[in-house]
Amino acid sequence: MSFATYYFHLIFARIPSLLSSDLILYIVPALTILILFFSFKIMFFKTPKLRKVK
């Protein structure tokens, strides 16, 4: 078991049983896609303007 899986189990074990344990299967990919989307948005569309070195 990887460290990330272990810590996710710890986090989701403390959430009340109103949320199903399968919720992690939906949250982790959604967070991954959001992080990738914002990373690509910053890298390609909002690139910082760099000054030329003299």
C-alpha cells in the first residue's frame, strides 16, 4: 500500500458514514484533473512576462 493510499484511508475513515467509502474513487481523479487543468492554464495561457537579462 502506498503512502498516499494509507493517508487517504486515514482521512476518509474519520468522515462520518454518511459518505460512502467509494467516494475516494470520485474525489481523487477529480482533484487530479483540476490540478492538471489549472497547471496547464497557468503554463500556457497566463505565462508570466519575463524581462530580458542585460
